[in-house]
Amino acid sequence: MELELRFFATFREAAGGKTVNAEFADGSTVGDVLRDLESEYEGMEGRLIVDGDLAPQINVLKNGREVLHLDGLDTQMADGDRLSVFPPVAGGS
């Protein structure tokens, strides 16, 4: 299945662009996709999944909905879905 992956801030730098279209196995979950991203992009390694769970303070959205409000890392992906990955963001002054 083909997914549209969107990256923001430092994750955009690690992926080399804002949007990447990539193929994943049918039945992949958000966790499967994030693990693949960690192994593919050096700047994401260890920053998406920590101790088997979504890393603290990052936001991952499936088609605009926060995956923590769905099934977390077990959220099923389908062909054509969009996954957006936001790193932790600090507040201003």
C-alpha cells in the first residue's frame, strides 16, 4: 500500500523533505511505519518509539487525527492514508 508521509521541523530535515510517498506492506500499523522510518532515516532513530511506545511529546496524526486517540501504535493504516509526524516543540519566550 502507498502512504503519504508528512514531516515537520527537525523530522523534515531528517527525511530530506516535507512529503514522502512510500510503499508499506498491507496491514501495516502506525508502529510498523514508525519503526521503518527510524531504521531508514538516521535523524529519526530512537526519536519516534521509546520503550515500545510512542516517544513522549511527539505528535503523530493519521489523516489529521492524533493516533493516541485511535489505537496508538496499533492503529491500522490503509492505502492512501496520510501520516504526519511532528517533533517536540518548545514554547516561545
